[in-house]
Amino acid sequence: SNYFGDNEFYDLYSVVSPYNQSIFIADSMMFIGLNHYLGSDYVGYDYFEPYQRVVKTPQHLVYDIAEAAIVDKYPYQSDDEETVLNVLLYNGAIVYSIMQLVPDADIAEVMGYTQRQLEWAEDNEKNAWSALISRKLLYSTNRQDANRLVNPSPVTSILHQESPGRLGRYIGYKIVKSYVENHPDVNLKRLLSPDF
């Protein structure tokens, strides 16, 4: 409520969810599939890919709750002129908002990265930017390009074969973080709005 000026939060219900989605929101209720947070080494998760298992931990639950609430209150609004940059900025605003909402948030955990993957993203940020620009992706209006940059996946192959998945989301976060450092008056509502 301090960040969004909304005093109401969801009624929380724990459930066992048979779906891949761990958090569901309906009206003022949030359903949390606790069976999705039993630990990355839980034998029942053997059929998940490693990039999916890394977020199947009790520690990640608070990040998923924050993201579900943010996306529910501020859904992405697409239009015919949306570019990859629009999608990167929205995803970056989500990550930035999670970092603000969760006490002592860890960017690797928010991204669903191992420490090694985060280091790769940090060390190769310039190369990722070069790939975005040289491949003319930044202003592409192809939604598939945007999805390949921000959706969960083992790698962001559109940029580099060794990059962690969702590298576009990390780049979006870095843009938003830099913007906020230069515009400290901006609030989270503005960052998550279509105007931003």
C-alpha cells in the first residue's frame, strides 16, 4: 500500500495446483499452489527443466506473490505499435517493482537465475545490447521476438547461445533502474503504466 496507495490486499488461500502456474488470482482472492515450492531438488520436480526447478523453492514464493499482484493490478496493455522495447520496459518495471516491494530482495532470485547466470548477464550486458541493436530487435514489432527475450526459457538464444533465459527482462530492469536513479521522483505506478 505504501507504493501503490491501495490498502486492500488479496485474501490468500493455499491450494495444491495441478497446473504449471503456481499463483492464481480471481477477484480479491489469491490462490497459492504450495506444491510448487517444495525445493529445487524435490524428486517430484524431476520432469521440470533445470531453469524451471530453480524457482521451485520456498524462498521464491514471496517473489511470485509480488509479481502476481503487480501484474494483476497493472497488466501489460499491448497495441498495434508495440515494440520489443515496450515489452522490455514493462518487464523491467515488474522486476524493479518486485525489488522495491520485497524486503532484502535478491536480483538473482527475482530473475530466477543462479549466481553464475547473474554474473554472466552482468558480464555480457554490453554484448547483449550490441546483439539487440545489430539484429534490429529493439524496435521490432514482432511479438515473437519480445517473447523470446522475456519468457522463461533455458537460454535467450536470440541474443546468445550461452545467455540465461529472460535476458531481455534483465536488460529491461537495468533500463528502469537507471531511469529511476536519474528521476528519483518517479513512482511505481508510473513505471508500470502504458505511458512509461
